[in-house]
Amino acid sequence: MMITLNGAPVATRAASLAELLANEGFGAKVATARNGDFVPAGLRAATRLAEGDRIEVVAPTQGG
């Protein structure tokens, strides 16, 4: 299926948000949203992906 990940089109076979994150190499310490709605870490495995979903993943950065 085709989804949008951080603004870019991506073809994926991942069934859940957790599976997508693992497949794309993201660690556990990220914030996620599906179609504009925040998805807590504890719900990622239960969050099913669908054709056309817009997924945003934000990782913390260090700086000063």
C-alpha cells in the first residue's frame, strides 16, 4: 500500500504503525501521528495502517 511518511510517498507492507517504524529503522523514542492525530507509543502495535495514511514521525534532537 502507499502511505505518506514525513511528507514522502512510501510503499509498505506494514500492517501496523509499530511494524512500519521497525521496518523504516526508527527507534522507540519518537513521537508519532497518523492523519494528524497523535498516537501514543502504547497504541502503535494496535494502530492499523490504511492506503493513503499520512504518518509523521518526530525524533528528539539535542542542542543548546
